[in-house]
Amino acid sequence: MRISEWWPDDRRHLTHSSSKLFLLESGRFYERADDGTELDLGRVRVWEAPYRIVLDFYIGTDAAHPTEVDIHFTTADGGTLVSISHQPNQNSAPLWSKRAPKFAASWDAVLNALIAARP
């Protein structure tokens, strides 16, 4: 399932309601509006399909202060268990305490949308 098919509209960052999100093995993680406007949301550092993706995550910070998102996919009971670790790095550590509660709420919304979209 592609990320734009389930990522919640209220967690998008461009003001265009029909924007699309892209998470690419080549390294790009971005959002694109219909008018061609693009916003980098992060950078893919590790792509070990179908088991793991690691991102420099710019959402809530910026490219100079990325956080790290480490996503693991594990087969479990006929489905897939998705585990996410979201942590600061050296550059984003000073921002973490202010941003962490919002990150937690956003991940709840994003993961609930993923669960709701599953076939």
C-alpha cells in the first residue's frame, strides 16, 4: 500500500487537499501538491525492504535538525507488526522535549490511519 493512500489528510503539510506523499528507496521522502509544489519531509537513510526503513525526519524540526525514525516490519499472526522508534539525534536533541508530545499524538493518528486502511 502506498503512503499517500493512507497517510491522514490532517497530517499533511502542504495546503493542497489532494497532495501526495512519496517515500522512495532512492532516498526521497516528500509531499507534492497538484500545482507541483514539493516539500521535503525527510530522507531515507536505510531501505531494507520488506523489513526496515530508517528516516532522517524533518517533520516538526527541519533538515538541519532531523529526528530519526526507525520502522521495522515483522510478520505476525497472518499480518504485519509495524514497530516505530522515533528519537532525537545530536542536532535535534535540544528540540526534542518540546516536540515529543506532538510527535506521539501524530504517530497515533498516522498509525490508526494505516490500520484503518488495511485490506
